Amino acid sequence: MLSPLAAVLLLLFIDDARVAVVRGIAIASTSISLGLSLYLLFIYDKVKGGFQFIEKIEWVSSLGISYHLGVDGISVAMVLLTSLVIFTGVFVSWVGIKHRIREHYMFLLLLVAGVYGVFMSLDLVFFFLFYELAVIPMYPLIGIWGSANREYATMKLTLYLSLGAMIALLGLLSLYFTAGAKTGVYTFDMLQIASLSYETGYQIKVFLPLLFGFGVLVPLAPFHSWSPTGHAAAPSAVSMLHAGVLMKLGAYGIIRAMWILPEGAQYWMPWVAGLSLINIFYGGMGAMSRRDMKFMIGYSSSSHMGYVLLGLATVNYIGVNGAVLLMFAHGVMTALAFSLIGFVYDQAHTRMIYDFSGLAKKVPFVAVAFAIMGFASSGLPGLANFVAELMVFVGAFKEYPVHAIVAVFGIIITATYMLRCLRDVFFREPMEKWDHLRDATTFVERLPFVILIAVLLVVGFYPTVIVDVINSGVVPLVNKLNAAKIG
């Protein structure tokens, strides 16, 4: 978190014309973050579990506010996801962003600092501050560097996410005052607030604003229409962060609400299971009907996040583990998708499926990478999404067998639009008007694709490398949820 913030401060003093220096600073800061995230993955004590590497500095003692950071297994996976997406996103921006480069990287790094803060915060005030910090830079990033319809998209995104944040804030403040009234000590410390027992009726009432407040960012139906528009208008690196990471902030907020208010979660999760089916099929059918590739992936993201919500709704070990793993796998897959689409768009200046044909002969490397992305999205064995979706379905079948059977058909929809897009864009007769297109050949162009594909393959063939870490955070969460079951 401090590395991107330090880079933002340093970039304030760099002249706009020194593009190489600007890019070097962005690459250096994200490289440090990625290196530390990988180190964190391997030194995290999976046997001990719980929150580790805790830092706490009193900030406003009279209000019980402190700079309190720590990570559990769930947080570690999300921090690693964030580092992968921003590191590859910096290289994608290197190719795609041609004007106001310094400002673009500053907003991009500021956004990702907020994301890191959310995944590591153990104080509700800083959790909310970082949450807002992760959302606000989206406005200039889309408004300045976005494509068609960017003004509408960025305004809609900002209004929806701000509304969701305000709804969630009401729930967070309620927890602060209720916990203070119970103990006589008012604090925003999440560990202390989560350690208290609350009345069932209170939990049911307060869980709802947290669910929908954070759910707007997931996006949870019926507050989901903003997301595809935002994806389509954003520049490639911002779309990567939007779909790859920002949507996971909402799901992560719901996970923390489940941890603090387990009885409230038990009450509302059957409703979430039902709403998740709306996400799956609305997003899937929306993706199938779209001819703009970014819109297609945008709707597809809403559909895949429906599986995440279904996994969380199971409140059992395998389902919740699958949901968190899918958050990671989907983040990597969508980052790959938007980076590939952006690479083609920067040369062709169109994203419409019907404008292309036979590109595999002109851009074979991109075609292979796009095929792997499409197979991952469709749940092909050997790629990370398959393992995650399988765990979600197994967990869901134990709790909601009808929901699980219905949700399986969403995979058929995904395979339909992904394979159709792959066929129409890359494997028909070549068109002369695209003879000028060139493939990704340089190190800078290929590196982000190679890294993201490698992660999908490694986790697909050897999921235990990250599942064991995730499980160490899921087990205490599910234990608490099981202990709080209500009739």
C-alpha cells in the first residue's frame, strides 16, 4: 500500500515530458508491491491462521480510531490479486495511454493504494476511507482517458458507488455505537466489534444495509446496471482494475459483514442465493446479446460475480472457499480479457465483433491468449476458474440443490458467447482492411499476457498453492457462521 502512495508523491515532482521516468516509477512501485505480495503468500502461517502481520497506531484515541492493519488468508489472496492486476495494468497503460501519462499513473496508483487499504484494514474508519479512495479515482480515469460515452458512464458509476458507500456507512456507524453501548468503550476496531455478541433482531436489521451497500460494487442485483457501462467506457488498465479488483471489494465487504454479524448473514444468505441467479443469467444473456467485446466481458463479469455470491450464500467450507478462489481467478481472467481487447482496439479503433474476421492470421499470439481467456471464463479444466466454480457448485448443491442445478446452465451460456466471439473475431476468412494490424511481439506487449495466463495455469493445475491460504481464513469464518445458525 505504501509503495503506490510513495510513487504518487514522487510523480508530483516529475515533469510531464519525462515519460520514461514516469513509467519507470510506476513499474518500480508495482514491482515492489508484487514482490511483497508473493512473499506474504509464502510466509503466511496457514496452520496458525487468523489475522497476522498486525500493525496498530492510535490515530484519534478519543473516538477509538486507529491505523490498524492485518491480513488473514482471504486478505492475502486479494492482496496478491491486486498486485498482479496493477503490475500488468502498468504495462498495458504503457502501450495504450498516449496523453497525460503522468496523471494517468498517479490516479491509477492512488486507486490501487485504496484497494490495498481495504483488504488490509482492521479499523472501520480506515476501511471506509480506503474504500472511498479506491472508488473516487475512477471518475477522472474514465472521464479523461475513457472511450465513447465516458461522461455518462463515469457519472453513473460514481453515483451508484457513492450511494452504496453511504448505505454501508450507516451500517458501520450503527456497529460503532451499538458496540460502544454494550461495552462502554467506543471503538472502530473491527476485531473488538466482531468479538461481541449482538441480538438476532439487530443483526438481521444491520446486515441488510451492509449487504446492499457493499453489494452495489459486486454488483448485486438489482443494483447492477452501472457495471457493464463502466467497463466499456474505461481505458484498458482501468477496466482491468475495475473488473479484476474493484468488484471484489464489494464481495470482500460482504465477507467482513458476515464475520461481524453471523446471524444476520444466516438470515439473509438464502435471499442472496436467489439474487445470485439473477446476476448469473442477466449477465450471461446480456453478454450473449452484445457485439461490443468490452460490453460482453462487462456483462460476463456480472454473471461470474453471481457465482461468487452463490458460493458465499452457502456458508459452508467448500462453497465459501470456492467463492474466494473465484474472486481471485475471475480477477486474473478479466484482467487478461480487457488487456487483450485493449490491445486490438488501440490499433483497430473498434471493439465490435462484426467488424472483425480472421484475425488469428494477423495476430496469432493475441488469438491464442484470447482463446485461453475464453476457455478459462467457460470453466475449462486445467485453468483456475474451473477449480473455483466446481467448489462453488459442490458447496451450493449441499445447501441449495435447485439453485446449483439452475446455475450450472450459466456455464453453457458463457461458453456460447465466448466461443462465438472467438470464432467470429479470429477464425473466419481474413479481411483486407485489417492487414495493417500487428501482433504483440515486444517484451512490454507480451509480458502482461504471459503473466496472467501463467497464473491461470498454475492455480488451475496446482490450486493448493493458494487454496490452503484462503482456507485458513475461511475456516474460522464458517465456524462462526455455523455457531450462529438461527431457526
